[in-house]
Amino acid sequence: MELVKLSINGNEVEVPAGTTILKAAQQMGIDIPHLCFEDGLSSVGACRLCVVEVKGARSLVASCAAAVAPGMVVETHSPDVMEARRTILDLLIANHPLDCLTCEKAGECKLADYCYEYGVKESTFKGEKHAYLLETTNPFIVRDMNKCILCGKCVRACDEVTGQNTLDFAYRGFNAKTTTAFEDELVESDCVFCGQCVSVCPTGALTEKQMHGKGRRWEFQRVKTTCPFCGTGCNFDLCVKDGEVIGVSSNPSSVVNGKALCVKGRFGWDFVKNEKRLTTPLVKKDGEFVPASWDEALDLISTRLAGIKEKYGPDSFAALSSARCTNEENYLVQKFTRTVMGTNNVDHCART
Ligand code: FES
């Protein structure tokens, strides 16, 4: 692998050729602000917040889209860079509703975080503001295009991760917006409601409807879990407040799926609150299921299985497992079947 040596903030670093300046800096623990860059998506250099000073370059360089070069000398936080970033943030909030007190994204808004970091309180540019209507007609995603900063991450996520191509840019200049074909509402479009766009949106433009009004982001306890809906085994975080599941958030460290989820995994979690869920074992007595303790149910099962094995032999037993179980649960099913029941009659719905 070809390595490239360069200097960032006075320190030498060696990274593989083709690495962007942003990534090389991250490797050194230097955090360069970025709004339109997202790991796993193509870099388009749209927001310019990641600009850095490169010695010899005629202008500031977007570090998310520029590859390192041998001998490059980079300054990530020089006075010129800081001033440029302040101006970019100033421009970004020029027509952004500053309703942070009630914004659903408060606590997780990258625009607000950077404005705080760079001391940008309000825009010095006065002018027209957008007044788009909120789109709330689907059960999953609320779109507030007044808060869109046109970073285009939703467009790229829909194209490059989901492959659905539901979103794109329309119009130009002040009227530019991300929207669907013919500006249909999501529910009328090709959207499959995977929520990938929501997971990458850096502002309150796209939010999870089910989580609206349920609490602030910093109040949520994040509990990493495995999706129960299919055998893919996607991981995500359950957002829990006061012991109650409020919603689901992508966990980028998930090895199976990264930030990607499908509609069931991201939005189908409310079954956990269904009143019809079984909360205790049921044992059939006189043709009726009646609640029983775990001890009673397990005793009954072991007695019956032992009786069947003794009377008809181990091969009279077979276990069918499910892709909805975790690997660990499926492992236990086959272990039980082979070592306790003494048969290899075990199968799984995802085998074929
Ligand atoms: Fe580099 Fe937006 S993060 S231009």
C-alpha cells in the first residue's frame, strides 16, 4: 500500500494514498467540523464547513473531498479557517428557523453544535425566510424543509445505501430544496420508509415522528440491541426514557448494518408495548390456556419431552427454529436438540 507523508497542524502523519485530509486529521484525533460529509456516503464538498488551509493552495480546501499529497502542509484551525467557518455557519442560519427551544433535534443537531462551538448566535444576513408546510402525512417521518441546509446527505443515502432514489434536489438558489419526484409527499412517492435519510440528517429537517414530544435526546438511555424481525441480525439502539422504549436510532458501530435499517427495524418497534403480548407462560388445562409460573411451565415441558423420548425414541423429536431468533438462541436450540434430546432433527426456516 502506497503511503503518503504530510504535515497537519505541525505534526507529521503517514496515511494511505487516496485518504482525504479530513480522514487523515481524524486519524490524528483532530476534529474538523463537517455537515455534508458522512462515512459510507460519497463526498460532494457541498457545505464547505470542513475547509482547511493547505500551504501553496490559492483558496481554502474542502478537506472531505481533497486527497492528501506528499509533503502537504495543512492547518485545520488557523484564523482564516475559523473565520471562514464562522461565515459559512452565519450563512447557513440566515434562513434557518432558530426554534431550538422546541426543535425535536435539540441535543443532536450538528448545526447547533457547530454554531455553539464557533460562537455564531444569529445571522448577520437579513432577508427572506422559507415558510414551507411541515409534511406529517406518513406515520414515520416528519419533514420540515425550513430546517434543511441542503447538505444532500438524505439524497445520497437514499441513492447509495437504499438504492431507492426517492429524493433529489429541485429548483435553484434560494428556492433549492430536496424533494421527491413531482414534489409528492413521501407516502405518495417511491419511499420505502427505511429512515436512512433521517439517520444522516444533521438538523431537524427529518425526524422520527414516533419520537416527537417524547423527550429530549440527552434524556434517552441508548440500549444496543439486535432487531427481532428477520435473520439479518441488524443492530441498533433503543432509545429508552424512564424505562419505556421511545424509538430506535441507528448505531454506526453496528457491524452488520452500520446506520442502515429497514422500515420494520427502525419504525416497527411499537409491538413491545402491545397489550396482547404474552407476559407469562401459558399452560393448557381442560382445553384452555391459563397463566403459569416459569417453574411450572418448564417442569411440564421437561416431563413431557422426557416421556416422549423414552416412549418413542430420540428421533421422534424434531426442533424447528427461526431466523427471528438471535444466533445465540439458535445455537441453544440445536445444542438442546442434539445433547438433551439426542437427535439431529433440527432445522431452521432460513436454511434454504
Ligand atoms: Fe466537507 Fe461539507 S463536510 S464540504
